[in-house]
Amino acid sequence: MSDYNIDIDEVRDYLQDKLSSQRKQEIDKMIASDPEYAREFTQQKELVESMTVFYRGKLKQKLKAEDQAKRPKQVRSASISKRRWWAMAASVVLIAVSGYLLFFSDPSSQELFDEYYRPYYNVLTSGERSGEKTEMDAMSLYERGRYQEAITAFQEEIKDPSSQTALVFYLGLSYLAADQPLKAIENIEKVISGPASVLQEPAQWYLGLAYLKAEDIENAQRVFREIQNTSGSYQDQSSEILDQLP
Amino acid sequence: MKEDVISGIKNGKEQAVVELYNTYKNDFIRWSGFRYQLDEEDALDVFQEVVISFYENVKKGKLDKINYQLKTYLFAIGKNMIINRIKYDQRFDHGADPTDEVETFNLAEQEIEVNQRHGVIIAHLEKMGEPCYSILKLYFYDSFSMEAIANNLQYKNANVVKSQKLRCINELRKRVKEHYGPEDL
């Protein structure tokens, strides 16, 4: 990989049109005439492009979170009203079960889900644009937040779940976003038990969230404990959730 | 507001772009709904892309000065994006010319190969914690100089940042290489 020692900073400048036209021509000439140079240049270019896609995705998540910020508040206030209703009912029938009220002072699994759930961005990006309409539409619909339609499109596209784990992953996420956690669990588990892939780590995180959404606290705790015992990117968030679960 | 937003973004205040988004998004939803019958979700999705495009152009130094109202500029980008999106959808709704399909398929084959690798790199980027997350972002996405990164992240000087950036890139390469095996990357 380092035969040419292509400078990644120069690749960044090449992609951002910051090189002199002379230097750019030299590079283009090397790419055209030397396959080994072209191969190494492409690898560096993929690193730079991936960083753009990654950080752009993070910014997009941040903007989406601005829109979603209103939703948890609504859910929260509904949950609070529910709690108050229970407290009133309890006082009316004079059942002073302090432990019971204490239980309700913990955030509900739905509240925790709302707090921690963010849609996973599309790491396949235009890679899914294979020219096949349904697959392209499915990812596009997923990205646009039209989850119910995305589910139908993914179902049409997935012929062999064992070899199309990326699409099964996004099908599971679409179910989760469309308030169908049991189907989300079913699909996300297929990704986890399937061949090793970079999507397994996020899959495990979303599996935990799906159990939260399904109010299956026991399994949620089991999954978040497994994540907590790894050194992955969801370790801290899993610990936070475990601290708040009853 | 225009100058504040641009200087805020240039100085690494991502919150400036969030405020910009919140300021105009409702107007954009109304305007695109009336003009192009976009539903709210699609309008928000387009407007997020608009704001990101604005952010990236400011970062690249392409928008030091805008001669019109910020809102006019953003809606003009939005209009182009909506038209492109409509054309893109129509292309598949009405069926493409078979010759085009072959061409698209061949091009797409290359894209798939490239983008699967992008997906792998992105998944490894996701796992990288600080300081790599911030250094790589400021350098490769925000186009900051080493001096500006040192200032922003309170490093002693640009050379320290440069060494740290190299370590981060090497670590990322190592992880991707382990994923593919030595022959592939």
C-alpha cells in the first residue's frame, strides 16, 4: 500500500480542487498510466470521501434530531399525565403502596427509547443505487423517513436474507421506526446471527432499543449488558440506560 | 444574520447551522408544499440537504460573500434539489431507455464496489473516539488548517495536531486493512 506514499492531504486537496492545474494534471497522468498508482490513489480517495460521507451524516442526524426533539416532549408529557392519573387513582382507593409509586418514578422504557433512539444513517449511501428500482427506492424511502413504504420495498428486494444482511438490517430499523418492535427484533437478530459484518455492532444497539420499545426489560438489560462488556461505540450509552432501568 | 452565520460556521460553531436550519425550515415546508406539493417529511429532508450544502460551501471558502438574502439563496438551492429529485423519480417511474439501463448498470457496478468499501470505512470511523473524531472532522470535513485545529481543540501547536492526525489516519487504515486483509487495502 505504501509503494508510492501518496499523501492523503494532497488527495484531499485534489478532491476539493485546491491543487494547481499542473499538479492535478501530473496526478491524472499517473492515474491513467500506472495501475498500481491508480489503485493506491483510489484507496486514499475512498478514505477521504468516506470521512465526508460520515461527517455529513452526523450533521444530518443533528438536524433531524432538531425536528424529533419535539416528539419526546409530547410523549413525556403524555407519560407524566399517565403517572398522575395512577397516583390519583391510588389515592382514591387508599392503596398506599410506596414501592409501586417509586417504580413509576423511574423513566419508562418508552421514555428511554425516545431519549436514546436516533435513526441510523445510510452507510450504503449511493452504493445501493444498483439500477434496480426497488432496492434504490427502499434506501431512499428509509432516508426520507417513509418507513412503512420502505418496509414494503425492502421486503420486495430481499430474496435471500442470509446474503443480504445489510438490507435486512435496514428493514429491521424501518420496523423499529414504524413502531413495530417485535418485527424489528426478528430482523435485527438475523443480522446478529448472520455472517460477521461491520453492521453487527449497531445491530446489537438497535436490538437493545427494540426490546426497550417492546417493553421487554429483561431482554433489553441482557443486550445492553453485553454491549457494556465490549469496548464498542455504544458502551457508554448502554451503561447510561442500564443505570436508569429498574 | 448572514454574516453572523457565515463567520460562525467558519469559526467551527456548528450550532450556527442548526439555528439557520430552525430559522427557515417552516417557511421552506410551506413554500415547497405550495410550489412543488412536497409533504412535510420530504421538505425537511431536502432542507437538511440544503443547509448541509450551504455549510460545506462556506467551509470550502466558496461563500465568503453572498449578494442576496440568505433565505433567497437557500431556497434557490432547495429549488434545484427538488427539481433534481423529481427528475430522478420520474426517470424510474416512466421507465428508462434500455440502452441507458445497460450504461447505468455498468456504472452502478463500479459504484457498488466503491460504496461498499465506503460503508466499511464509515463503520470503522464510527468506532473511533476522541481525539480522532474531532481532528479528522475539522481537517477533512471542515477544511481547517492545522493551526486552527490546534486553537480550536487547545493543542500546544500545529505540529502536535499533525502528529495526532497521522496517528488517527494510520489507526483507521489499520482497522480497515484488518477488515479486508492485507491484499485488499
